[in-house]
Amino acid sequence: MATGQTKKTKPRKKSVLKNIRMARRRAAFNRANLTRVRSAIRKMRAAIASGDRAAAQGLLSGTYSELDRAIRKGALRQNTANRYKSRIALSIGAMKTK
């Protein structure tokens, strides 16, 4: 651009502004849900890594509950959450055989 010229901008419509607000709100909800899920999975993996089967069993229902909640809220797809559940179950099953 040559100096002295102003950049032309289109005025934003009300619907565009509303879509921006809704997208930010959805992103905040999704971020909160995913943070909660990741924290639960992190605690579960720590219990599995330490070899504490009782602690892992205690965290199991809470972790599954957080995953199911994330599915209901739309933060995670069902296949992704089911894959996480499957891997957790396999890890706990491997602990029992040792």
C-alpha cells in the first residue's frame, strides 16, 4: 500500500459478531471439559505406572464418567473416548496378571 492510504474494511454484521461470541464460548466450554478429562486420565496413568491396583480401580469409574461426560458435551468424539477407555482397561488388566 502506498503511504497515506487507509485500508478499507467491511462493517461487521450482527450475525457475524454473534457467531464470534458463540465460538469463543464453545471453545471455553470445550477447553474446560478437555482439561478435566486429561487430568483424570493423567491421574489414572500415574496410578497404573506406580503399580497400585487399588488406586487404579478407585479412579476407574471417575475417569470413565469424565470421558462419558465429554462425549455428551461434544468435547470428544465417542470413538476417541472409547479408545481411551479400552487402553485404560487393558492396562489395568495387565496389572492383574502380574
